[in-house]
Amino acid sequence: LALAADGPVPVRGDPALLHQLFDNLLGNAIRYHRPGGRVDVELAAEAGRATVRVRDDGPGIPASHLPRIFERFYRVDKGRSREAGGAGLGLAIAKWIADAHGASIDVASEEGRGTTFTVRLPVEPAPAEGE
């Protein structure tokens, strides 16, 4: 696991929900990266947003599945049992949390090369001078 950050980027939001969002993305990246591979997490301030990228080097997601990846109960690998692979709710919940925070969440993936999830959250306004 590698972490890169420009420094702290304060955001306004529910800590428990944001924890759940990033726990889901990191859990998926760790679960699906290739053995001996890596998971990268990057935080940067970009255009008034806190941008977090979670990237793995796993098998990737076929392009035909990408439009539905945030749907409830949608699973790319239908052959996995619910016990081993969850119920297909994690990314739908992550999307709901992002939406509730005025954020966006996007996915880019290439089969055989890995997947990157990008979350863009509004930054916390800087306190007025003298506060």
C-alpha cells in the first residue's frame, strides 16, 4: 500500500460515512490487486476539490460492466458467492455517500491493468481572517 498526499485537505462531511466510503474503496482495491502487486492512494487539492484516487493493479473491470458498477446488487463476477464476494452493495453505498456530500465518484479500469476510483469532495472553506 502506497500513500501520496500534498498535505492535509480539509473537507466538510460526516466522518463515519466518509470512513465507510473509503473503507469500501480500499477494501476492494486490496481484495482485487494482484498477488505481490500494489494499491496506491493519492490525495491532492485540485480545482477547489479534495481529490482522492484509489488505484489497484488487479484484473480490472471489463468495459461492458463499468456503466453499471454503482448499481445496487450489481456484481461483475456473478460466480462469486455472497459470502465470499458481498451482496453488490458496497459501490452503490459509496456512490450514495459521495452524492450526499456533494462529491463525485468515478471509475476507470483496463482489463489486466487495474482499476482506479476517483472521489472529488468539496474542500472545507478556509476560516475568515481573525477566526
